[in-house]
Amino acid sequence: MYTVVFKNNQHSLKTIPGIRPGTSLLELALSQDIDLTSLCGGNGTCKCCIVNIEQGGEFIAPPTLEFTTSPGEPVFACQSLLSGNSSGTIVVNIDIAQI
């Protein structure tokens, strides 16, 4: 089980413990009323749900679409699934999504 911390620049918005593998960051954000835009409903076509993984990127499965990014670059929340049977903390900065 994972703990996911959503933040906006330097301010923590919400810390969510007990998250199971297979959950997308977009799905989690929306279930917690965190404002993250997704015009395509999580299909990876609108490119609106861009976030930065600041910590715990090793707990995120590789993106499923061809337009992937390099480590440390922004990712699509809808294509970022928690993976493995590990536990840890993932820190997600959603500020880039508001640009």
C-alpha cells in the first residue's frame, strides 16, 4: 500500500494513505476532490493532466502510451499507475497542470 501526497508548489494539499497498486494518479486525485483537469476522461488524449512526480517515481508503472517522458519530466496522471507490491510514499506536484 502506498501513501500519495498531492501538493501545489510548496503547499501540501492532501495526504492519502492506503492506496493500492493499479490506481492511476488521476483517478486518485479526482476521488479526493483535487482539481486536476482531464477533458478526455483519462484516455491520455487531451494531455491536460500533466503532473510532476517529485518523490517515489520508482513506484509508478511505465506510461502506457507512446508519448512518454524521461525521468524527472512531467507525466500524464491518467497514465501513471501505482505498481508493484511494495509500499512507499509518492509526492505529486499538480501545479504544472494549472499552466
